[in-house]
Amino acid sequence: MPEEVIRVYDLKKYYGDFPAVKGISFSVKKGEVFGFLGPNGAGKTTTIRMLTGILEPSEGRIEVFGMDVTKNKLKIRERVGIVPEMANPYIDLSAMQNLFLMGRLYGMKKREIKERSLSLLETFKLYNKKDQKVRTFSKGMKQRLSLAMALLPDPELLFLDEPTSGLDVMSARLIKDIIISEQQRGKTIFLNTHNMQDANELCNRVAIINHGKIVAIDTPEKIKELGAKYNVVEVSFSPFKVNEDFFSGKVKISGNKLNIHTEDVHRTIEEIVEFARREKIKIVTLNVKKPSLEDIFMEIVKENA
Amino acid sequence: MRKLSPFYRSLAIAKKDMLIFYLKGPVVIMGLLFPFFLFGAFLIGRHLPHSYLFVVLMSMTTFFTSTAVGPTIIPWEARSKTFERLISSPVSLTTVLLGDMQASFYFGLIITLLVSSVGFFLKIHVNFAIFSIAVILALLAFSSMTILMSSYPPTDIPADVMMLSSLIKFTLLFISGIFVPISKLPPYARWVSMLSPLTYLVDALRHATYISAFFSVYTDFVLLLFFAILFFVLGVYIHQQVLEKRFM
């Protein structure tokens, strides 16, 4: 069984009287990409700040690499790379100076910093800009540099807070490719995101957090299965006719189409065929729409609102 | 990976501060131009001995240069969203603040050394050892004071901290025996002046230039060191207490 890199027990965080995180527990296995999904204000960033030792938990316990985060934050951070949400590189420094600063903070040797920085700048397609001030960089370039800074000490565990948020397609693709390649190199990645597509594409498991509570935790595929009740059968008839009581699922009319929300797709299709025969009408189109992770996420969030 | 000491890592933070903040407008205005014009205003129309003017010039230079950089670093970092990255690296908040303090110290040291060459040209008789110790201890005290100044309120608006720190600096400037010697102050004002670290720099520089002073030179040194430690420890403590508020 893979070793657990992060273990969180009944974690709570209050800002004054406001409960930002309301008692969450989960673990992250070595080598997996663990997605932490939730809408804005759900408690994702507060959780990542507690996991990285920036904020103290109000209650509960966090272990990273088997060590208590509150007591060993510096020891843990030596082995961790962090891309905080909205954390910018220094715009008055060049890309190379930013990387040098990060290397020094991680206690790396000058030569080691230089070699690794040049290689990372190459990987992140920033080599030609290495001596330019970050002030001149686009948002995507800044974010690529930010990830390069986190990867500089070759950490075992990466915390990425919304790494592709608001980026151009090229930068987002590059960052996602690097996340995949880092995982293939055995790194563990904790990914905060509200982008369902990223979670679906990158994560081995995801936890959905809403209002400070985890409402689902599983693989993206299993979570999609959980969402079987959110299947939609879309049908159009000629001539258009509808009898909502005929169908076991919930019927919504959208233009000249019926959207039937059902858990039992087979039964619903049988009902549609039976309805068409009885009413002597033709089925023009019939589509079964499986819910995407995003649909399920929206439904789960709504249910737990 | 080599394990560097926190002090070594704090040097990297100081270097970053030097590259970023030394040429920022408010630093140049408050650290260089302001003491120059203030000294000019003090000088015009007075016929004071060179050694006395040298004490005033060096006191103001040391004080204003070493307090120009520090107060705005943390608010500036919070505003430009670099602070979280810094404190999520494997360095403690104390190490970060030690780096910021050093940036203030080195700025003050460089400018003070340059300006002190005036003494050489004016052929002022200076006790070099007393002068050096006094300036270094004062730079430590003032740069530590900037850590305290930036600690509260936990704002990300540098102008707020600049205003508050200017208020404190001007108050200290007028109660510290620069313009009126402590011996000529009324007794209640003397007690107030003793609360200012600048008082002990001015007094020690009077010793260094062989002008009559109020305290013994050892008292000046001990109290400058005391203020340096007090300000740094208190500044770090308050920064730690308000850290969470910077993320709310």
C-alpha cells in the first residue's frame, strides 16, 4: 500500500467567529495527484495555507511526511515546493534573480542553482527571457516562472494553488504537461483548483469542498458514477408533443426538446419509445447526456449549499 | 542539498531587498533627499562650530537612511503578492525580518560612511572608535525599529506605514537633543528624550567629537544595544501575532 504523504485529521479553522474550514479529514498517497475542488470561498486556500504551515489550524492535526506541520514546518518545507494562489515572482527582479533567491532560501549551492535554473527556464520556455525583469512578463509567463521557482529544489511534494487559473491556452497546457511529468517522476501533487477539466485530466483522486466541508472524495471516475442520477436523456418528437406524467424521470422542456433527468437511462428510453408509439409520433433525435465532472460538482455543491 | 544557516538565508533576503527597494521613490526621498534638505534648513543663518554641525549631520543621516527602507518592505510585499511566497519557503518569519533589517542596516551604513567623509574634509577631530561603535549600534537600533514600525497595522498599503513611521521619526527627531542639547531641555523633556534611541546616538557622537555630553559613552552604547534588541524582538513578536490578519 503506498505511503501516505499528507494526513489530515478533523481540521478546523476559524477567522474570528467565522468557520472557514469545518472539520475535514483526508489523506494523500505518495505519487498521486490529489485535486482539491471547490467554488471560490469554499476553504481551499485556507486549507492549503494550513497544510504548508502558513496558518495555524484552530483545531485538528496535519501530518506531512509523518511530521506534525505545526511543530516541523521548516523541516517539511525543505522537501516541499509551493505555488501560492496569486503569488507573484518579484517583478523588479529578472527571472534568473527570482530563481536564485528561491534557491538560496532552500539552501542550495550557487552552481546547483544555476544549472537547475537554466534547465527549468528551458523547460518552461523562458530561457530567452532569463535576464529580463519579470515586470515585462505576461501572466502566463509569470505563472510558469512561479512553478519553475517551486520546482527548483526538486521537491518531493508540490502544493499548487490554482496553477492554471486565467492563463492562456499555451501556458495552461505547458503547466499541465509538467504536472503530469512530475507525477511520472514520482512526485506527489496537491492541486487546488476550481477547474473541473484540469481535475478530470490530472488527478488520481479529488476531494470536493464546499462551505468548509468535504462533500465527496474519490477518483474522478467514481465521482462521475456517483452522479448517475444526473443523467439526462434529450429527445425531440415530430410533431412536438409532451405528457410529463408519462415519464418516470423529471421532465424539462427546452425549445422543441425534452430533457428527462433520470437515474435509469434504459427505462427512460423504453418510456420514450412507448410514448412515441402510443401518440403515433416520430422520434427525431435521442441523446443520452452523461454528466460531466463539472455537472456533478455543480449538483453536489447545490445540494450542500 | 547544503544546509545553510538562517543568517545566510537572511542575506539572500537582504540582497533581494537591496535590488528592489533601494531605488524606490519613497526610499530616496525619505532616506537621502529629506535629511539633506532638513540639514540645509538647520544650517542656514547659523554660525555653529563644525564639530557640532558634524554631529547633527551624522545623527540625521544615520537616523533617516536606516529607517527609510524597512517600514515599507512587508506592506509592499503583501501588496505585490510576494510575501506569501517568501514565508512559504523554508525560512522562519524571524529570518525574513532579519533579512529586511539587514537591508535597512546596509543602506544606512553605506550612506553614513559616504557622508562621514565630510568630517575628513572639514578636518574635524573625531575619536574613530567611539564614532564607529556609536554609528553601528545606532544603525542596528534604527533598522530594528523599522521592523517594529512595519508590524502594525498589518496593512498592504505602504503609504499607511510611511505616514505612521514619519510621525514617529519626526517626534524622535525633535526630542533627541539634535537641535537643542539635552542639558538645555527642561527636566520633563529630558525624561521624554531618554525614551528615544536617537538621543544616545547624538550623545555618543558628541563624545566622539569631544563636545560635552550628557550621559557616559558606555550608557549610550548599552542603551543603543538595548533598543536594538528590544525593537527587533518586539517587532518579530507583533509580526507573528498579526501574520494571520494579512491573509484575511
